[in-house]
Amino acid sequence: MSQGLAKKLKLQYIFIADLGILTNMLIATICVILIPNATKEILAISGAVATAFAGLKPIFKLGAKK
């Protein structure tokens, strides 16, 4: 794989992970506003999803090392 393609793929991967985290936070905030009685459950699910997206970055870094 060429260096240019590898760098482009890495930037896309990081962008998707960051976008996932941001979208998750926004959706969780809206859900808490609309369903205030389920705040604990919403935040628990949101935390799990955010952790999964945050885990994508180190996984890519480990896989990219030669």
C-alpha cells in the first residue's frame, strides 16, 4: 500500500471515529431531554458506544505499526 493511500485511509478512519463519538454525544443529550426518566440508561448506553468508538483509534495505531 502506498504511503499516500495509507495516510488517507488513516485520516478517514480517525474522522469516522470522531464523528461517531460526536454523534453519540448529541443523540444522548437529545434523548435525555426528551426522556428524562431514563437518564441513567441513556447515559450508560451512550458511554458504552463512546468507548467503542474511542477504542477504534488505538486499534488502528497498533495495526498500522510495522
